Amino acid sequence: MTITVRSASTALVLAALLAAPTAGAQSQVETAELPMLGNWTGVFRNIQQTQETRNGAGVVIGRISGTVDLQPYRESGMDLYQVVILLSTNTPGQDLEWGVSMGRCGSKLIMLEHANQLPGFVTRSGGEGEIRHSVPLNMNAQATYQVGIFRNGHAQQNMIACANLKYDSRMR
């Protein structure tokens, strides 16, 4: 049996065309199942008090310090971040809120989630506070983000501490 060059090349082109959609669909499924890569970390610093922030959030007494860690994971087909905030203040019993915003500390807040989606927390008798919460966040490794700590609501003038987030592509 002899096959001409023309019919052999036509058969190869046809085979490639028929196999391409299957291979593309397979890679899309594999990509959709890959977990998010990398985590985000930051260190909290006090926000400089102005008359507006004193009126909104109240006077901050002493220093506020702490860390934030956002670790990606996948659960039930959904990409989530396990957010861990560890905070230390001089004032026990503070009702605090938190949120993730686009941009760096000091920039206008563009929150990634609604304020009522995130639980608040209270500082303990020694002034330490801790929150662990899973939240779906759409974060891009090339963008900048901040985590704010708020008193009396998620408004710019109510922010009392902020952490610029740094992306780390290495998983722990």
C-alpha cells in the first residue's frame, strides 16, 4: 500500500485539528483544579492620628503592632485564604474590625469584600487580639494590597493600624 505525500500530510493536519480541542479542554480542567500559589504577609503599624481619625476611630493610646498572614488553600472546589491576624495594643477590650483593600497603606480604600462578611475581634485583657478566618479573595500577585484594622466601622477615618502585604510565591 502506498500513501502519497499529499494524503499523508492531510491526515496529519486532520488528526492535529481533531486532537487540539481535546487537549485544550484537558489543560483547562487541570488549570482550574490547581490551587492558588503563594501567600501574603504584612506587619501592622499605627496610623498617624489626625483630627478626623480622632473623631472617627477615637484616640489611639500607645502603639499597635502585629502581623497578618494570608495562606491560600482549596476547599470544595473553592479558592480561599486562611487569614491570621495577631495584634498587640496597650488597650484591652477593644472591639476591632479588619479588611483587605487594594493599594498600599495611606491610599484610598478599595475593599475586596463587604464589611459584614468578616468577623470582628476583641483584644484580651493583656491587649492582645487574634482572628483566624477563611475568606474567598481574588488577589493578583502583581497588585498591591493592605490590611486595615478599624474601630467604629470600615471607613478610612476609622483605620487605626495598617499592614502592607508582601507576596511570597513559595508555599510553606
